Amino acid sequence: MKAYELATSLRGVAQGIVTDIEPAKRLNYDYLVSALTSRFEPANQVNMYKVQMNSIYRKPSQTLPEMAQEIRRVTRQAYPTAPIEIRDQLAKDCFVRAINDPKIQLSIFQREPKTIDDCVRFGLEYEAFTVDQKRLNNAKPATRMLSENDDSAEYDVVTRLAKISEQMEKLTNKERVKILVG
């Protein structure tokens, strides 16, 4: 009965595995679980996940929290029986290694994170700081003084803009008066 309930509840690839099993064995719960386990959790996949863990690098559009989540998942699969403290340490080391920016790596390393969540927080703080610095550096107005040697055309443009600004101010004030009086 358990085997029947399990078999009928499966979808997708798992359902395909059940249909590949001989009809007589489909009703054997232990055989069904064994077949599904061998397909989705083969023993040799632990080594594959360990290799995958060492080859994780941040993708160009990947956020730090997304990368941390991927690392947590792969770490759990690579070390399913390891204590949580060991897995956290491995995940933290993998996270720092996976960042492809030495400045962020150094910034995180110097702050001595205790967990992968600390790594994410420190990395996000560093990225926010650098984005803000770039914004500030790019926002500085480029100004210069007009010298006597500059073309008078530049001076004329500045003068015209000042006059237009004055006219706009006068029109705005007239509209305000009309609204108040009207």
C-alpha cells in the first residue's frame, strides 16, 4: 500500500523511474525507495559536489546572497554527515574564494567573519560603499572660470541663460499673482 501511494504521488523524472521498474517490483516499497535513492542521491555524487564546491565562482549578474545560497546547498550535498559548524566553516571559505574581486575578498577576510551570513553582509557593505563612492566621484560638477581669452560666444550663452532664467522667474511670479488675485 505504501509503495502504491508513493508511486502515484511522484511526478516528472521520478515518475519515469517508476515506470521503468518491472511491474511486480513497483509494489515493493523498499525496492521503490532504493531505485529513487540511487537515481537522485547516488553515493558517488558526494565527490562530485565537493569538486563543484571548489569550482564555484560568482557569475556576472549573481548577487552575493544568491551565491551564498548556492554554496550552502552544495556544501550540504558535499558534506551531508558533517557537523553544522564544519559545514559553515567550509561554506564561509568557499564563499570568500568564489568572489572574483580581490578587494572584496580582502575586505571580508580582514573583518574576520564567523559565518557565511557575515561574509554576505560584509561583501554587501563593501559593494554599497564602492557604488556610493563611484556615484560621488562622477557627480562632481565640472566647472571652470571663463578667462578673458575665451570666446565671447561662451559668455553670450551664459548671459542668455541668465536672462531666460530671470524671465521664467518673472512669469512664474505673475502666475502666482493671478492665482491669488483671481
